[in-house]
Amino acid sequence: MSNKLLAAALLPWAAFAQNSTDPTSITIYNRVEQPLTSALAPVEVITKADIERRQPRSLVDLLETLPGMQFGSQNGGIGQSSSLFVRGTNSDHVLVLLNGRPMAQMVSSNVDFSQLPVNNVQRIEYIRGPRAAIYGSRAIGGVVNIITTSQVNDATVGVTTGSNDYYAANASINQWVSDATRLQLATGYRETRGYDVVPSNSQNDRDGFDSKNLTLGIEHQLNQNWTLDANFNGWENNLEYDFYEPVWGTPGSDKNHTEAYQLDTGLKYTSDQLSGQLNASYGEYEAEDWNKESGRHTASITNTSTTRLDGLVQYHYSEQGYVLTGMDWDRDRLKAKTTGTRAPDRDNTGVYASVYHTWAPVSFELTGRVDDNEQFGTHDTWQSALSLALPMRHKATLSYGTAFKAPTFSHLYGFGGNKDLKPEESENWEFGLAGDYELMDWQVNFYRNKIDDLIVYQGGYINSTKNTDALIRGIELVANVETGPVHHAFSYDYTDAENENNNGRQLLRRAKRKFSWTGDIDVASASLFAQVLYVGERTDVGDVMLPSYTIWNIGARYPLTSNLTLNGKVNNLFDKDYQVVDGYDAPDMEFYVGADYRF
């Protein structure tokens, strides 16, 4: 797959509104660009300026303080396995998009955020709650859209070094080469020797990680209505990790090699009232795992691909509303050389329609979708929302949404798989209140998500993956406050995620309580930030109760010249000892320093 990485051409891609740099404009809600204020669901936007200020070493580092997000399976530091729980749902219940297109994911359908490159990310949009009526299967807990494109003329190079022998370098150029054509190139490399993530076992070694990535893009405006786009993203990673102690004398894997890439292609049309797009994408993910003493020739290989075609048309019949209709087709394939798992290709075809209208002070949305899954039949999903503007810049929103998710190849055919599993189905109610003042905005959301036939792994070897029922109830409090020169961002989550078939016990690795605060201030020419994250106690495998933890991060950026900016960051400032997963030590205090040069 490395040859494919190097040889991939600048093929067209179609997330036509993904280039927006305006934090008040989003594309994630209905796949088309619209004002953030018109979304009838909670949405968060991370801009390029936010990313530069936070100086994240990984996407986990960048996302973990967002409301509704918990990285409940984070097996150590940079590059170590991680998975994301959104609003208490499973790690494969968040749909991850790359420039608006679903990513080729692991056989388990779980995107490992720790392995994704962060240096080429320009923007992230994140929506909480089910969006299956628009996006289809997987969007039970929420959707994350990772955007690597930008309309801004820019050329930068950067270097960073830090704890655990961390080194990183990146370069990017994004330029309009003519009035109609934009080209983009970004590449990066990072490595760390890491640390011993499981010091209690017999492997007394450091668990390192290295990664290289490449982004290529082109955009060409054919005329004032038609635009052609292209994008390629690829990365290749090497990871060392600690295996479980030998079972029956057989050592587990402790090395991993991962390669992934995605190509997107498409065409868009825009006019005053009518817009449309035709898109296609193809992505592959391959992972090899082996024991270094046994040799790479013994590796188990997972190789999956996702092929997707989709299109939509949106018609604004007046300034008060629009109708939107679209369809998509995708094929998930477990490649022939995958070891330990055999499965047929699986196609899914979906058609959907949506209507939005506002009669001040009321706004209304209704979306319906039908999916025909080749393996699990036909499923209907719905999304509706009603919003009421209240006096003094307040708003109330009531929404209802359903979602479904077919079992993954791993659930059906992998280790502990069960071919008799049923698809998961969810029903979500949500009520939100919000206020927007001159120096403060806030929102509080109450939600209730009933998931029938939730797929859980019980432990064991044969048919140990089971269906159960879950009831997830939660409250989110989010606020942004200006106090003089300091901007504060607060969030608090209460998540009660019960396994109804296990005496109502909390689902594994979901903390009931989480709190985060981030403070930003500009002093003279420097920009400073401080951040605190609290995660409450939670249950792990084997009824182990993991204690709560609180960590602090701080950072600063200073423009030495108009082109050269120095930056520094300290993670886990007070050197807190904690574990996100039982038996796996989280990083101690880490520091990083670097420099960016903008041409």
C-alpha cells in the first residue's frame, strides 16, 4: 500500500463546502453549507486558529475536552490504541468523516483517533446525537468531520521536539495558482520512543510510535456555477505496544504496522436557489500485528476497504426554507488476505429527503431515510426537530431521532464473533435550552437514548459477542464566557449509560461525570492557554473500578517575527498518575517546544 500512497493522483473529490474557514458556517448538519445558528442540534467547531493555539500532539489531545466525548479506551500515550465514546454510546457509534466522506475503518468499524495525523487538519466539525437519517448506519452517538482543505493562501513549515524523544516536522502549501485553480500539498512526520505503558508485566521496554502522512489536493472552478475538486489523504504508522501476558504459552502481538489512504472525487453545482453535488470516494485500511520475537512473517493482517457514491440536490424555495433529497451507496469489503476473518462484501443503499422551514419565531425540520442493507434488510430512520426563539436571545429545541447500525465484520466473524447478532437500533429524544448574550453564551441539553440490541463483548472465545439493551440518559452544560481579556470555555457532562440486561449497571469505561475548562488570553503579542480535564470514576473489565482523575495542560505561542512563531506546551502539568484503561499507565508530565515559519 506504500506504493499506492506515493502514486496516488490528484483525483477529484466533492466535499464542496468543506473549505469554509468561517466558524459560523458548517457543513456537517445536512451535508451542505449553512449557518451554524440554523442547526437544530448541538454542534462544535474547531478552527485552524484553535488547533494552532492548542498545539495537539494527536487528535485525542485535541478532542478530549469537547462536550459529550470520552476516550474510554486510551491504552497509553501517543499512537497507543484509543477509542471514542460519544454520549455513552459504543466506540463504533460515532461516524467519522474525512472531508465529508466516511472513512475506511477497521474491521471493527472503530476509528483509532490516536493514529490519525493531526498536522494536516484545518478544521473539525462535531455534531452530537443521532444523524442516521442523513448519514445512514453508524451515526448513533454523533458525527465527527475531519477537514484537511482550506481556501486560504498559506505556506508553512514547522518542527517540534519534546518528552520521550518526541520529534515532529511538517510542511504545507495551499495556494491559488490562478483565479480558478487552487493546489494543496501537506506532509508530516512524527516519532517518539514512548514509555513502558504496562510496567507491571514482563516486557520491560519502551513502546514507541512513528508516523508519516501526505495530503494532496486540487480545486478548479469550471465556471461561476460548476466546481471540480480533488483530494488524497494517506498515512503510514509503526507502533510498539505491550501484549497481554502469554496464554497457554503463546505470546501476544507487540508490534503494529498500519497503512491507510482515502481518495475523494466529485462535482458541485451552485446557484441562487439550487445546489447539487455528485461524489465518489474510495479508502483502504490495512493493519498488521505480530510478536517481534516471532517475526513479521507471522503477522495477522486486517485489510478493509470502503467504496462510496452519493449525490444530493437542495432547493431553496424561499428565504424561509429549503427541501433536500439525496441518495448514497457504499460497499464495505474485507480484503481476501485478511487473516482470521472471512466475510462477504456488503452493500448498503440509502435514499433520504429533508425539509426545513422557519416561521419566526419557530423553525422546523423533518428528515426521513430508507436504507437497504444487503445482509440485514430494510431499515427506516427519522429525524425531526422543532425550535422556538424566546425573548432576550434565548432558544428552546425539541428533537427526536432514530438510528440503526448493522453488526461489523468483527462482531459477526472475528474473535468471539456471533453470526446470529441483530442490528442495533436506537431512539433518541432531546430537549435543549440556549442563551446568547454579549459576553456569554450557554446551552443545556437533556437527552434520552434507548438502544435495542446493543452489541457488547462478554469475554470468551465462541459466540461471546451478544445483543443487549441499553438506556442512556444524560445532561450537557456548555458555556463560553468573556471576562476582560480571558475567554473561558466550560463543559460538564452527566452520562448514565445503563446495561438493562445486567441489572442496570453502567456500561464499561463510561464515566458518569466529566468536566473541562479552557482559558485563552492574549498578552502583548503572545497567546496563552490553560486547560483542565476531570473524568469521574468508571468501571473497567473484571468489575475493576478506576478512580477519577484531573489533569492540567498549559501552552503558549509567541510571534518572534512576522513569519516565525515559537510555541511550547506542557501536558499533565502536575504529573498526575492515572489510568484510562486498567493496567495501562497514562503519560506522566510531558513538555514540547517548537517553531512554525509562515512564508
